[in-house]
Amino acid sequence: MGGVDWWAPEKSGNADADFLAGGEHFQAVLSLLAGIRDPEGIDFCSGLIVPPVSHPAEILGTILGGMRQFGPMEYGFIEALVDKAIAGRLPPVCNLNDARWPADYRVGEAKVCAALTLARIARQPDEIIDELIEAIGKKFECVEAVAFIWAVCVAATSGALH
């Protein structure tokens, strides 16, 4: 995305304030995503240079990919994202037998759908939060991790924008 660091917030050092700021940062991103969908509907986006994206979830994935450590602010952002993912539509997943997609990718998507379904039933996002943080740490090593991140981001944009 043109060298822009989409995750470089200033942290206060106060855990509670930083956690809340992480959730507020997520809300600001939702305003940006709404502006991408409807450029004239959000004043926040006027004059803002936004990279071309094929799906709003790409921006969320880029932000998550920019996270290098996980303190209160990151947890606040991720918790807000996962709350929207649980409320959103399950992303369409590729058929587990479809050889066009790597097996690891198909497993990652299926894992998200199962986790989101369980989180909705139990009303408990902690497992998804933990798995998402683990996937972010493995994003350069494992296709399954990338698929997990992508599917959570798709569900979150669905929950936030629809």
C-alpha cells in the first residue's frame, strides 16, 4: 500500500486509555471504509488518498499486518474488529475440495467459519481474538494464517458496513 504504515498510533502508556483508543481507531477505519463505499457520504475522507482496493477488508488486513506487538491498543482494535466479525455474515468460503485453492487456505477459511459460528452461539469472542493474534504472528509463514486473517476481515466489514 505505497509504504504507508496503517498501524502507527501514538500510545499513552495508560492501558485503559490505550485499549479504548484501539477501539476508537477501529471506528475511524470504519468511517474510512464507509467513505470508500460512498465517497460523498463521509467528510472524513475528503482529500484523503486511499489506495485502490478490491474489497474493504484489504485495508483491515493491512492494518492487522502492520501490528508488530500486542499491547492494550492492539487488543482494543482487535476486539472491536472481532465483535463486528461475529455480527457480520460468514464470508463465502471456497469448497474444501476445490483444488484451485491451496489446501492450507481452504483449512484457514473453514476454521474461521467454524470459530465465528461458535462465537455467535456462545457469545464469546476470546477464541477468535486469540487465534487472530496467533495468525498475525504467522502471516509470513503460513497460508492458513493469511486465510484466517482475510476471512475475519471480510466478516468484520460485513458486520460493520451492511
